[in-house]
Amino acid sequence: MPLPGGQDTVVMKRVSQGSFLQRTVLKHNVIFTEGSKGDEAYLLVDGKVEISGAVDGRKKVFAILQPVSMFGEMALFLDDRGRTATAIALEDSKVVVLNRDDLEGFIQAAPPAISAMLNTMVARLKSTTKKALRAPNVPMGIVRILDLMESNGCSEIGYDQLVRHMSDIFVCSPQTIEGYIQGLASKHHVLVDTSGGSGPATSGRRVLRILTPQLLQEVMNAPKPEA
């Protein structure tokens, strides 16, 4: 997206009904941090930006952005929520800033039919994004996956492979997944087998065996511990 001026200082550009600000961010500077409030999105037109967040207390890089890329756009659609990630310039970069006033001005200036369509799209995006940002119930997610496997005739699977894939699915550490699986093992719902035998265990790898049929129903009907 070419911008006029070519200056490293602030440049104003009038586009349609909104004023778009071009900003230069020096290498290693933070554009915004996870959890901070914001009402601006950014269009990367030059440079490189890292998007990362904290997962189980550790930094996880979600993406390395190069021109032309949009980031931070959730701030335009989610009211009173903190940023869901941290953005850092990996090299001297130029971004175009878009705020809520720009977005609302563009919608208001559009023809009525287009304005109505944009408002509907924004409302749906807000709803979908809020649902997506809800923290998943990792223990029940694990139970549902194991229940689906067992109900389809798969009662054993390579343990380390399972932990690795579940860690990717739920965006948490393998240690967290293993902790939940050990909780199921303590209730004799599953068994982590290293003794060999049939199936994957013949290679010496650890195998998770599902011992409880209809695991999801069993877990959901289990009495809750008293406080």
C-alpha cells in the first residue's frame, strides 16, 4: 500500500472520510502489549512485526508479519477488552493507524445499503470474536476428544503424540495436558501403559488406554466435590 511523502516523521493522509496517520516504529519498540487497552488497528506497510502472547506463563510467537498486513483490529470491535497479544517491531517499520472514529465515519458516509451491510458485518464479527476469545475448558476438551475416540473404536493411542497434538489444539504446555490426563488416570478412566503388548506399545512407546466407556457421560455425571 504506497503512501505519499516518504518521510519518517508523522504524515497525515486524507482518504475518503477518515484521516489516516502513518507512524514509524523503531526496531525492538513495542507497538502495544497484551492486556493493554486500545482503540486502534494498524496496517503494516514497511518492516516486520512480531505478534506474541503469554501461554502458560511463557512467551509464544503467533505470527511474524510482513507488508502488507493488518493487526490489532480486534480493538475496533471489542469494547472494554484488553489486547489479546503483544506487537513488537523486529526492524524499523511503518504502520498506518486506523481508529474507531475512522471506521465509524466510513460506515456513516457510505450509502444506506452499504452502511447497513457494514453494520451487520461488524455486529456479527463482534459476536464471533467474543465467542472465539472465551477461554476453552481444557479438561472437558480432553475428555470430549477421548470420548470421541473411544466411541469410534479407538481405545488406545500413542501417549506422547496425543499430548503433543492436544498441546497444539488447546495452546498450552504439554505439562498442562499431562496433568489433566494424570487426573483422569487417578480416577481409573485412562491408563498410561509402557509395558508393550499389542498396538503402538510394541515399539516401546508409551500408550494411553481409555478404560471407561462413554467417558464424557461418566465424567459429567460424576458427583462434584464439596467445597
